Amino acid sequence: MTVGVGIIGTGVMGSDHARLLAGAVSGAALTAVFDVDQQRAAAVAGSAGSARALADPIELIHDDAVDAVLVASSDPTHEAFVLASIAAGKPVLCEKPLAPTVDGCLRILDAEAASGRRLVSVGFMRRYDPGYVDMKTILDSGEIGAALVLHCVHRNASAPASRFRGDVITNSAVHEIDLARWLLDDEIVAASVYTPRAGATRDIQILVLESATGVLVDIEVFVNARYGYDVRCELVGEEGSVSLDAAPATELRRAGMAGRRLPGDWRPRFAEAYRRELQDWIERLRNNRNPGGADGWDGYSATAVAQACVAALETNTRQEVKLTAKPHLYA
Ligand SMILES: NC(=O)c1ccc[n+]([C@@H]2O[C@H](COP(=O)([O-])OP(=O)(O)OC[C@H]3O[C@@H](n4cnc5c(N)ncnc54)[C@H](O)[C@@H]3O)[C@@H](O)[C@H]2O)c1
Ligand SMILES: O[C@H]1[C@H](O)[C@@H](O)[C@H](O)[C@@H](O)[C@H]1O
């Protein structure tokens, strides 16, 4: 069986996912796309064989050729499209964040629980990155003993002004929030946020998260680092540490220096993770299994922690994270 996928939002990520579904993921066919920018949608449809650019996102969700929906539109639009997909009984892979507000995520959890089926996946693709997977395997094997501290660095070359302040957390640091929960298999219970020099934009922040079992997680998130895309991580355990650097393919020696080039954005760095994420989603749908990767609960929990961080940033106080009871669907 081939899974027909419809994509809502054909910007940077939607067009990258379209390219993967059309050429690098087996068992899938890109059948329909929608974007409020109709020219952009038409260009993506034209580059992917028989996909049609539709005039309405709800029409796309209900289209007979769409077995599953991929939401890659801007963050505040996710909730409505995920709810409409659940109402139509169709699996939906939603780019992160599931929704930028806790209330939005709770509405999605309620709708999915009422449907009685696991339909929602969230695009926290780092769970599929070979380096992070290796890190988790090492931690779970006991080689470095129990986890104590997770240090994370997340730098973007640049970001639009709208990404500053709270969005730095809900749009960017949310990756590390999910990563910490997944890697440590633990929930985050409290958060504090610090900023160097009281700049107006807050485009660099240090988040300190406390896990339920007492692991500390520090995240430097800097969305305007200028020099390139740079994501790093070190997990310190009682008997050793494991660290993850930017993947070096080649080392360049010239003009009195030796070094590696950094990508301009996330697409080259996480290319393999995006491919594996989509392949796993399609394989599971073809085999009638629950969708893998991050689920609705993970999406909700990441946003709840992110919003606690936003409150910590705004009030300059440590914030406790209070999660709702976990619905049985996610047990
Ligand atoms: N997993 C990752 O590493 C990763 C990387 C980048 C972006 N993202 C997420 O993917 C999503 C898209 O990000 P992007 O970088 O591609 O942004 P983008 O601005 O390039 O694309 C967003 C697209 O959504 C469209 N859009 C806006 N409102 C819409 C609506 N109501 N209906 C349909 N289309 C609408 C816009 O016209 C645009 O084409 C965001 O949620 C972002 O957080 C995830
Ligand atoms: O939407 C993007 C995306 O999620 C990237 O993976 C992340 O590095 C950026 O900070 C964010 O703005």
C-alpha cells in the first residue's frame, strides 16, 4: 500500500518534506498540497509529479487521495489543522511545536483521546538523528552511569525579529526541551531563564531546567549567532560523559587555519533525521501501527515546559511546571 500524503504549508520545511516524500521515502506519494501562498503551493506540486495544489486546507484533509496529513505551516496555525485531521480520522504529522499554547495542545489531546486512536505525531526530528540516538543508546546501556547534567547549545545564524523573546523558546529551544525529556526519559518539573545584558530582543537566553529525578539541563539558545547553524550537546553521567558536536564531513586547512564549515541552517545538519522521521511514519502507517516519534503527549509536555520558561523569562522567577494527568491513550 502506498500512503498518499497531503502537505499544508509549503514554505522552507513543507517543500523540503515534499522533496523527501517524492524522492527519498519509500511507500509514500505526495498527492496534494495547500498554502495560503498559492504560487508557492503550485511550484511545490509541480516539482513532485502528480501532486495537486488545492484551494482549501479542509478540502485537502478530506481529499480521497490524502491518507495522512503533514502540517508544516506557521506555528499558530497548527492547532486548527491537527484538530481537523483528527475529526477526519486521518493520521497527522505536525511540525513542532504541536501548538504554541498549552490550551491549544490540551484541545488536541482531548480530541485525540475522544477519537480513541493515536493519530498525532510531532516533528521533533532530533529523536531520529543518528548522533542523538547513539547518545541515548550509550546512556541507556549504563556506560556513563546515571545522568547528572545535560548541556545544550542551539545557535541559528539569524532569525526574523518575530522569533525573538518568547518565540526563541517556543519555536527554537522547544527542540532541546523535547530532547531532554526523550533522552532522560523524565519529565521537566521546573524552569528558570537568564539573559546576558538586558537587551531588548532577548535573542540569546540560558534556560535551566530541572527534571523530576533531579537532572539539570542547561540550554543556551541564540537565534542570531551570525556565523552559522551550530547545535551541540554533552551529557554528563556519574561515570563518564558523551558529547555530540556538529557532524564533520570534511576538514578544511587553508590560510593558517584548520576547521570545518558550518551549514547556514538546520536542513543540512538534520537531513538524515528528517528522512528517517518520514520513513518511520510511513512504515508505521503502512503496517497499521501507532505512529512513532513524539506523540501528542510529548507535544503538549514540551509546550507546557516552554510556556513555563516564557513565564520565567517575563517574571525573572523560577517557575514550576504543572502537567495535566496523562490520558490513558499515551500510557
Ligand atoms: N523540525 C524542524 O527542524 C523545523 C525546521 C524549521 C521549521 N520548522 C517548523 O515548520 C513550520 C514551518 O516552518 P518554515 O521554516 O517552513 O516556515 P516558512 O515561513 O518557510 O513556511 C511556512 C508556510 O506556511 C504558510 N502558511 C501560513 N499560514 C498558513 C495557513 N493558515 N494555511 C496554510 N499555509 C499557511 C506560509 O505561506 C508559508 O509558506 C513551523 O511550524 C516551524 O516551527 C521545523
Ligand atoms: O523552526 C526552526 C527549526 O525548528 C530549527 O530546527 C531550529 O534550529 C530553529 O531555531 C527554529 O527556528
